[in-house]
Amino acid sequence: MGIPHHFLGYWGYGVQQDLETLLTSVVDRRGKALKFSAQENSPLPIWNVVYIGLDGNSPSQQNQIAAIFASGLFSSPDAWVIQENNCLILGREPFGKMPLYWTVQGQIIWFASQLRLLLPILQQSEVSIPGLYGYSCFSYVPTPLTPINGVFAVTAGTELVCQSDRQLGKLRSPEFKNIHSWREAPEQLTDEATAIYQLQTLLKDSIERQIADLKDEPIGVFLSGGLDSSVVAALLVQAGVKVRAYTLDFGDAGIPEYLYAEQVAQSLKIPLVKVAVTPSSIKNALIPTVQALDLPFGDGVCVPLYLLSERASQETQVIFNGEGGDQLFAGWTNKPLIAAGVYQAENPAGQETFIQQYLRTFHRLGGYESQVYQPEVYAQIQNLHPEDWLLTALDRNECPSLLHRLRRANLMLKGAQNIHPRATALGFAHKLWVRSPFCDLPLAEWTFCLSGELCLQGACEKYILKQAVENWLPPEIVWRQKRGMGVPLTSWCLNDFWHQLGIWLNPEILRANNHFYPHIAAQIVEGKLGAAIQGRRIGETLWLLIMWQLWRSHVLNEEISKQSWDHPFWLHRWLWRNYKRWQG
């Protein structure tokens, strides 16, 4: 099965000796085992690739230069690099499990499975303002952007095709080709009994494909106690796999989801490992998480999932998760959007478009630009509209009905650009192969044949999935109302991490970066940034900024300026609150 690995390579026209020297110097910095796969006696353009952390030969297909797999199943790659007909082709599968980055330097295109591998190739690494703006709106950087100028990401479900002109010895401008699109089926399945039978078969087939290489070794499953992860655990047990479940315990500070995980584990008769998540463990794992993610991801669940992966890696090399179920089966976040879509259809002259409504579901800094960015950055983003990054995903031509359009958008945006790549990155950091049974193409494409009533019936979301699995799990698990993971970010930030806020979001560092306003953290905790940023949104917004700043320091490796003391976080919070009360 081997261990997870990454790759870096080049293709184009240049002096091979110089390129080899640069390639080797980049990889040597990683201090990992090398595996070169150089061309032999082939005409121009020249190419080479190095695998990092590979303990054996990489499986390859004809014309394949490089490939990477999230699951450790080598039947089909999740990202690939192919040389074919005088072209270089960079591609990704539609779920977005593995990222793939590229940059053009002179007449050479460099490509890598990690962003940080390309940074030494650049003459200088500068933050991309569009990438920064996208991150502040979504908590991830929307593809094809990255947070670095001149470096781009291949969008999931597409290929980048770069042709060479051998006579001139130059590269032509890259072109993009869509290789998969989530599309509503012309005929919709309405019979519930038929849908239940087909879904049960598809779920079992997905699991069978993902356990095909497993023998007697135990595997892990991340079990939140929610429906999706519980279904995956049940399917694994039914298939006869030795399963150990792992769940998060936030103690008194968070919502006690582990009680549901315990109920599922007892029902399935599998051991359950509780991973305690405390402010101390979060603080200790914060920088390693930022480094493992490679890209900035602003969701508060990232560090707890790092801790979960770390614990699971002590006992297994393969971890299963329930990621993707919400996107496939119209999870709970779709209900307010459906109401908004109906309202928009009845009131087309309303003040807010449906795409703007969708943008608001991210609950980030979109709409607060003038209060968030320093004037120079604010001027640069005036012609950028975050709704533009949603247009393709919300294409009416591909999915005319509202529910399928939302499912398509969730697969392409929140799934492929956020949930799946970060899950793989956190697993790879601990040498874990990551398997997501809901990321199964036959299953996913089948869901676009479902009538809306089978996905969302009244107030019951994921209706057909619940009907299909109701005999596999306790009814309290199947039919309970969905809740997000209760990461107590606001409690941590306003109590345990109060003093750290003055370090992580120090005004002098922010002033020197010349992006965010220096005192934005104080504005947030005082409730002055916006009426919507209250309660849990305080912690989420602070965390978004913290993860960005730490990414700049520990992935981009920017030098940190001297810190200032012109902020409230050096005081005890109770003293600061009393001071504000006296001022008022």
C-alpha cells in the first residue's frame, strides 16, 4: 500500500542542467526520500519529476508523468500529469480530493501537488489580492486562484492543456477543458421503494470498491455521531472490516456530539476512541495544522481534525470519513436557500439576488470590505465580485431545478474546494490514506436522478438516505436534527486565547502587511465590525484571520515585524471589559 507522497516537476523549454539543479535544491530542503522519473531519449520539450516521500515505484499509465492518490487505491488517480501529442495535461477528478498547482516561469511550466513546493521556484512570493479576498469571503481560496501571485490551481473536474510550439521552442497559452460536470438527469426518479433499493446497492458497492485492497488489518473511521459518518461505519461493519472509530470530545465548552458517537459505536459493537480537544491541545497543534494544510483554510474544525488524524495514525494507515454526504443528499444548509430561491422567483425585483443569498451562507467577511481592508487593498478589489466565483457552480443550464442546482454548487464549492482537499491534507500529514465513500462517481451521479421530494421532504432533509439506512442504525441517530460540529471558537478566543489574539493578530504586524486594518481584532470582540458578527460568528471571524496570518508566517515564511502593544489583549479580559464600561 505504501505511504502518502507528493511530487514536483517541470515541462517545457530550458537548460536541463539548470532545471535539474533547481529541482534538486527544492526537494533537498524537504529532507525526504527522492524518486526521480526522468525522460529518456525523448525530443523536446524536456521534463522531469521528483516524488517526495515515496518508498517505491509510483504506479503509472501510458504517457503519465506523475499521479497522486488520496485513498491509496491506485485504480485511478485523483490528480495527474500527462504528456500527450506535444501537450502537457494537468487534471483532477471532480470531488477535489487532491490539489494540483502550476506556474509558468519563462518557457517552463512547473507543477506540484503542494503549493509550498512551488514557492522556491518563484523569483518572489507575493500574496495574491484576489486570493486573499476570496479567502475572506469563503474561508478557502477559490480555484483557479491560490493565495500566491502567479501560481494557480487546477479546478476539480477539469484539465489544463498546455501545448508546445517545437519550431519556436515556446509554450502556448494554457487552455482549460471541462472533463466532468454535475448535471441534472432529464428523467427524475420518483418511486421511493425503487430509490431505496438502488441507494442501498450503490452505498454497498462504494464500500466494496474502497475495501478491495484491505486484508485483515484494522482501519479507522471518523465518527461524529452524525448520519453520514454513522452510515459509513455501519457499511464497514456489514462488509466484515475490522473497524475502530475515533471521535472528538470538546468537554464542557462545546456541544457534546460524542454521546451520539458512543451510541453508534455500541450499536455496531466497535471500539470508540475519544480524542479530547482542549485549548491547550488546540494551541499546540495550531501551527502544525497550518503547515499540514498547505493552503489557508479558515474553518474552526481544521485543528480538531488534525488531532483526530494524529490519534488515528497511531493505530491504522487507512481512515474512512463521512465527508460529502451533505453535498450529495441536500443537507440542512439547503433549506434556507430553497426558501430564498422561492422568494426570489416570486419577487424578482427583490434587493438581494439568489447568488448573493448563497454567498451569505458562508458567513464570512463578504459585505464588510470597507471595514476590513486598508485603502490600498480596498481599491484593488473594487472590480472583484465574489458572486462571480459562484456563477459556474450555480449554472441553471446544468441543473434547472433549484435543489439539484444547490447540490451541484455544494459539490463544486464547499466540497471540492474546502472539505475534501483539507481532509486529505490533514490525513497525509500523518501518513494516512483518506477514503470517503460518498465520493463515489456512480453514487454521486445517481443522486442527480432523484426527484426533489426524495431529497428534502417537508422539514426532513436527506430523506431518501435516512429511509435507506433506517434499519442499519439506531433511530435516534437516523432521525435526529442535523447540527454542525460544535467547535467553541468564541469561548476559546474570548477566554483561553485572549492574550494570544494580541500576538496572532497584532496591530503592528497587520499594519506592516498592509492588508487588514490593524485593529480589526479589537473591532470584532467589541462587536463593532457588523451586526451579524455576534455570538459564534465572533470566534469564526477571528479564526479566519488567525489562520491566514499563521499561514503567512509558517507556510509563506514571511518575516514578522516587531509587535506593538496598542491593543486590549495584553490586559486581563475582565479588566478590559470594566475599562470599556467605565469609558461608556
